[in-house]
Amino acid sequence: MKFTVKQIATLLEGEVAGNDALAITGLAKIEEGKPGDISFLSNLKYEPHLYTTQASAVIVDRSFEPKKPVVSALIFVENSYLAFTRLLEEYHKQLIFSRVGVEQPSYMGDGTEVGEQSYRGAFSYIGKNCQVGKNVKIYPQAYIGNNVRIGDNTIVHPGARILDNCIIGQYCVIHPNAVIGSEGFGFAPQSDGTYKTIPQLGNVILEDFVNVGSNTTIDCATMGSTIIRKGAKLDNLIQIGHNVEIGKNTVIAGQTGISGSTKIGDNCVIAGQVGFAGHLTIANGTKVGAQSGVGKNVDQEGTAINSSPAFGLKESMRSLAIFRKLPDLENRVTKLEKKNEKQS
């Protein structure tokens, strides 16, 4: 990345105080900034670093007034944190989407079409009859099965696996070693105590703007589709069972497991290590605390639950407070019993 302070200010719709011709080649924290870097000041506890940083430019809020002379050029914007986030996004695009072409060795099956400005890394594999959109980046050692569709501007990181018949939307990100479309966990118990494998014939659909973290596994449906709706964000190390549906803009933290056929609504927030039983329905806007075990439906939108088994957040917090006091309560009860014995 190489831009002038003026170019960055124009991108961020900001105003410059200082030398707007300085070249910017990197991004840094304000306390670590050096010439050529740009940083930002959002939390005022870091303000002292503004007067000592070597960064060439610093993004600040329009309302900010320096208390001492500042060597760096200042870019005044409405919200410095959001502006720097936008700059990070642009920098990320420069790094990720600058790659184009085909590295060898790589494989592409018959009947597969790949859009313009795409990238296929060395040792990547694309099966037969696939449709890969424009500006898609498929990194080395990624695997894409037969009859897969991938929308424009999607990134498939190294070692990721997208199995047969899956559909991936636009602007999705699939991180290293994620597996999309692996066989669902379906077995029928037999009279002799063994289990017979139930063929899993469905697929997985990721709608647009879905992120899938490293080592996350999304099982294909037994029939039909496992669906991750638009804008959902999945952390690393998540297990999503067959025929699950995850709603729009729902975020799920790592080590969560969701059993088959559970439907999670829009705009839910699921903390880490949560377990969901199968065939549940979770209402829109539900918030689930870490390590909770969800074994029944959540019907009311905007509900916050916690604990295992999970129940109302306030009740859970009160119960945990009482639980911590149980040894003391036991001692008090024992003393009262002894006192009553003496009086009787």
C-alpha cells in the first residue's frame, strides 16, 4: 500500500491538518508508529502517545483538540475508530484481491467456468461442472468438489474444503481448513445394536457475506440444504449439523456445536462453547451465554439465556450467586439445627 495523506483523507471524507503530501506505506498502533505509518486515536487514554508517535499521520475525531504540538499530520473525521476500520478494509482488499492468475500445478475439471480476475493457487483443485464467479480467490491446497457454485469476490483460504453440490454466495470468506458440505452425522440403530449409515444427499448453502472460521465444519443436509443466511459470522472450531439453519447477521463464537435440524433466527449472538440440542427453534435476537446448554426452544425474540441447561439470564445469574453461597448457607443451617436441638 502506498498512498498520500491527502488520498487517504479523501477516502475517509476527512480534513487534513499538516502535510498532506506525506507518503503512507503501512498501518500501526499509535504507540508503535514510525515514519510512513498511519494510526488513529479513539480512546483518549492513548492521547499521550499522540505527542510522541513517529507515525506520519493520525486519524482523530473532528471534536478532538490537541493539548500540545503534534508532529504527525492529523486527519479529522466524524468517527476515528470507524474510519480506521474502513482503512483496514481497504488495505486488506489490496493484499487479498491483488492476486490474479493460475499457479501450477493446479487442477480444474471439465465443464467448470471461472470468472475474470480470479486467482487459483498452486495445488488447488476444482471439480467438474463448477461455476466460479469474478474476482474469486482460491488459495493453495483448497479443494472444491463437483457441481459447486461460488459467487463473485469470495475468498477460499488454504486447505479449505467445499464438497460436492454446495452453493457459496458473494463476498464470503472461508478460512483455512474449514469444511463445507461434509457428510452429516446420520445413523439408524439396528435391532442387533449396530448402526446403519443414512446417506446424506443434500448440500450446504452459504448466502452472501458469510464468514466461516478455521476448522469449522458445516455438514450437508440429509435431504435439502443446510443454510447459513446472509451476513452470518462463524468463528473457528464450530460444528454445524445437517439441516441446520443459521439466520441473517447471527454471530457464533468458537467451540459451539449445533445439532441437526435446529433453526437459529436472525441477529442472534451465541457465545463460545454453547451446545444446542437437535430440532430446536431459536427466536430472532436471542443471546446465549458461554458454555450454555440449550435443550428447548426459545420462542420470544430478544431473549437472553445462560447456564446448562440454559434458562433466563437474570434467573441464571441469581442462581449462580446462590450456588456460590451454598457452603455458607449449609453452615448457617447446621448451626440453626444444633441451636434448636439444644433448646428442645
